[in-house]
Amino acid sequence: MKPVCNSVSVRVPATSANLGSGFDTAGIALDYADSLVFTLDDNHSKNSLDYAGNVRVIIHGEGEDTLPKDETHLVVATFRKACKIFGLPNLRFTLEAHNRIPQARGMGSSAEAIVAAVAAAWAFAHEGELNREAIFEIAAAIEGHPDNVAPAVFGGLTMSWKLDAGEGKGSVRVAGDCETPLSTGFHTVRYKVSQDISVSVFVPDFELSTELARRALPAKVPYGDAIFNVSRVAMLPVAFGELNSDSENELGTIKSDISRNALLFAATQDALHQPYRANLMKDSWKLVETLREHGFAAAISGAGSCVAVFYAGDAECNKSAVQKIDAIAEPWLSRAGWRVLHVQVDSIGVAITRE
């Protein structure tokens, strides 16, 4: 199969997974993105010293001095896998990446890389709009878990799961009038996020590997802790969704005496993973505790080490919230190695442009 274009530009948002209660399930897209350009170079001299194998990698921003610039780069390696899936040959290309998402900090940098690569390969192989379902399926399988991949692909708030079939079957038949059985593998549901919700992400200068964070988790958790998290994660779509006080819609009714920020605070409580990882990122966890002591819905972003804070209100209220959050976090921001990003929620997900 020949590529349908010569160049593909991809934009993929950062993400924050878990959101406190939704361990390995919930994720939200942030309006803070990496941009990558894949340009085919079939006519370039094969003896060029700029190339490592069949690829030239140019990195600007995050990771420009640390990420590999050859076939081992996660974007390149994933792009090769996706090209095979879509029937494309071993393409010779230049990858130019403008990276804003911090690496190994809990903002979905690996999911961004995988989604960008799969989306680019799909765009080289097909005309028309992106098939987001296909991109999600492949990217989640490569990543191994869907919580960051889903919001990176679809935008907004996502709740994801893996469906297993019995007896080695590839699909599960469910009751109803659907002719097509539900396939096994990763699935997700996307929820629109209210426009009055904003996010502040505190970024430290230390990394934390997901593997190390997972090793800190216990094999079993108390029954009461499981119930605690189930009750909180059930509130996430309502807390983040488009609801008005005392009004009923497809998600339910919100009582007038429960504010949006109170719901966000309760929905982001957690007993399953953050307490067990606290010693791996003591400064980050102390910041979470301090912000929550002041009533803000703070949580470790993904596996860490970033801290995400969610709050709601009109423009004036959010401006006031930002000032309060920055004042609370001043002991962290006054040190070298900490910075804060005040962002909105991304509602689009991955986007491409062909040339």
C-alpha cells in the first residue's frame, strides 16, 4: 500500500489519569499538547549522517537532550508497528517533535507518543477523518492500559475498562438486539466536561516510573477501601459533567446544597493507590494533602510525580481559585524544581493534518 500523503502533522493532548478515585479507569484530557510532524523522505540520500536507520528524529522542548533519536524512540517504534497493521511499507521519514508534555511525570507522555504514532500511521494509510475507535484499540493494546490513551484519543473525561471473554473467544454476546457481539479488549466511554472546570498541574523536576509506582501497591486491599473508592468513582462523571443545580438530565440530579467543587472534592478521594505510593514522592503527596486541607480537589496525576487540582466556577471565580492555589503552593513554587501549569480541559483529543 502506498501512503495517501507525504506529511502528517499530529497534535495530542496531555492527560491526567486516575483523578484520585478512578485508579486505572478514569482519565481526562488537558489543553496542553505535543505537536509532531511526520514527513516522508524517500528521495533523501540514504548515506546522510542525519539518519539513524530509516528515520531522522528532531526534538524540541521536553526530552530534547535525553530521548533517543533513532528507531528506539517510542514514537518511531510504535509508528513501525502501526504501519504494519495498516499495510504500509517500512517508510523512510523525518519525525520533528515539539514536546511540551513533561516526561515520566504522570501527564501521559507515553500514551501521547503511542497515540501520535498510531494516528499518523492511520492518516498515511487512509483518506478522511480519523477512525478514533481503531486508533484507541491499537494504542491501548500497545500501552497495555487505557486510562491515558482514551482521553488522548477522544478528549474530555473517559472511563475505560478491559472486557475478557471466556473459553478463549474473541467476543462476548450480550442480551439485546445488537447483531455484533461486544469485542474483547479495551473499551471506553467518553463524557463531556463542563466548560466551567479548570485544572492546575504542579510539575516537579523529578521523575517517577510507572513500574516503580505499581510495585508499591499491595496485592490485596481492605474491603472497606474498595467500597470507599467505588462510591467516589461513581461520582466522577457527575462532578465533571454538564449539570446545573436542581436540574435533571441524562446523568441525574444534583442537589442545590452540593456545589460543583464539593462534588469534585468528594469524587477525587482515594484509598486504593495514592497512600501506598506517598513515600515515593513525599513532596508531591504533601502538596496534595495541603491543597485538600484547604478544600481543593487535588490528586496525584497518574502514577506521579505531578499533582493535579480540579476546580469549577465562572471566569472570576476561577481567577480567584488560581490565586488561592498558587498562594497555598508558594512553599513549593518558591523552590527550584517546581512549576505550575494552569490549563483547561481538552475536548477534542488527537487531531491530524495531512499535506
